[in-house]
Amino acid sequence: MLKNIPEQLPEELFETILKRPGFKLERILSKGHATPAGQWYDQDVDEWVLLLKGGAGLRIENRADEFILRPGDHLLLPAHCRHRVEWTAADSETVWLALHYSSRMP
């Protein structure tokens, strides 16, 4: 998970590791990336994220606090929980492991 990280990450990189009916496991690589202003993720499936390297701040709609994630931290984002990435570490890569799952997932 912490190998084969490109030197340059002009955009976030999403890599599918495993996909089966009902779930998808992916590695996400970020470096100074954030969700564009005014945009929110609103997914049809649950997502569990584990931060492996770096740091990130996540905001959940209608919550005043920001979730700060450091290596080893994880968070469950239920389906239709509107959220956004406020920031990722700019001085090093942020490596996420994300599991998307649902009994309705193709």
C-alpha cells in the first residue's frame, strides 16, 4: 500500500485493488488535494476509510467539527452522508485505503 507512489500527483489518484459484487477496495493517493469549494460527496454506498500515511481533514455536512485523520485513524461514512475533504498534507503523500460497500453495489 505504501509502495509505487508517483513522485508527482497533479490530481488525486484512485486505484482499485479489489472489486466484487457488493464492495470495492481502493487506494487513494493525495498530496495537498481537497474537495473543490462548494462540492460535497454524496455516495449511494457506505464508505470506510483508513488513513495509512500523511494527514487529512474531513468535514461532514451539518457538523461544526472537522475530523482530523492521522496514520491509523479510520472513519465510517454511511451512504448519503454528505462529506468533503477540506485538506490533505501538502508536504507528503496522503495514502488512504477506502472500502465502499453495499448489498446494492454492482
